[in-house]
Amino acid sequence: MSSVRCVDLRKTYRQGDQDVKALDHVSIEIDEGGFVCLVAPSGGGKTTLLNAIGGLDIPDSGEVWVAEQRIDEMSKGELADLRLANIGFVFQAYNLIPVLTAQENVEFVMQVQGVPAAERREKSMAILEEVGLRGLEDRRPAEMSGGQQQRVAVARAIVSRPALVLADEPTANLDSKTSDELMELFTELNRHHNTTFVIATHDQRVMRYAKRIVRMLDGRIVEDLEQDAA
């Protein structure tokens, strides 16, 4: 079963007096349990495609299907419900809530989902330990390094075991050791929980873990290769 299916996506942005084709007739299908890296130079379309898959950006034309549901025609409320139930996001900018502690940030999605407090605490503490942040659960984002904040963002994205995780440059602010630990965690979730990963990245270390590399240029897919993951 496909986890993601995009059909003939087109998206054009206006920059000054020029039209820029961020997505130019892009079609891609990603099977459930896939581990895909989207690779492109800046402006190549990878983040726009990632955002279209997550329903954060609506294409000008084409179809986007996630979990067998067409999302490009959904209302904002329907998209919010779909994301809450099915998709974990890891952004380069972290998007943590400044007034909440690390643990409270991780618990936030579960709280919206209506998970009981005791279960939220148990799951959040377990995932913080898994990403190497046990002991820092009471710190707020401003009290943590960039790498620590990114790990909180990762923990928040995966704590509910979503079927699909979308990550935009997840290792951009991490050292090589922490990057490898993060990718090993993603790989474990992919193998043991069949979580689908779609990662936009420039990082060669990240690409080593992927089962499939999709290269983009000027809003088009120019190469789509299967590979043996690390």
C-alpha cells in the first residue's frame, strides 16, 4: 500500500517580477515503510514537495494522497486532523513552544490527541531518553543548545509513532555523532514500526541511511534511485 502518492504537482511562486516553478509536473509514489531522501540544491523544490505531502502547502494543480486520502482538496480542519493522527514533522527551525519545557513540548501533540496525563508522561520520558535528553526534561528551549532543541523536536515528532514522518534538514544543527544517532533511531523506527520517512536533506550522512534517493532540480525529479541503506 502506498503511504504517499503525488500526481502531476505544479506550484509556482512569484519572486519580484519573475515566476519560479517550485514544482514542475512532479509525480512520485512512496510505499508504506519507505525511507526516502529528497535531495536538491537550494530552490530545487524539495521543501515545497515535502510541505505539499504534509498539507502545509497546497499545489496549484495535481493530486496529493496520504494514507489513501486525497489531501489537496481537504479543508484546514480536515488537514489538521489528518496531520495529528498520521504525520510527524521535524523542521529545521525546531518550532518548539518557548514557554514549555522539553517534556511539555514532547507531550503537546499527545495532549491535543487526548492521551491521559500518566501515559503522556511515561511516553515522553521514554522518548527523551531514547534521543539522549534524559535529565534535561525540565529545561525550556532557551536553556538548550541548537542540537538539544532539534532532538526535542524529533522526540515530539515520533512520540506518537505516526505512520509518516516528514523531516526538513533534521541534522542541520547536529554534530556528526548526534546525526548518526538520530538516523539510527529513524532507521529503527522504520524497520520495527514500518514508519515511512521522507527527508529533505543536503547531508551525505543522512543519505547513507535512505533506501531511496530522489534528486530534484528546478522543481523536477531528475533521478530516482533505490539503494542499500547503511
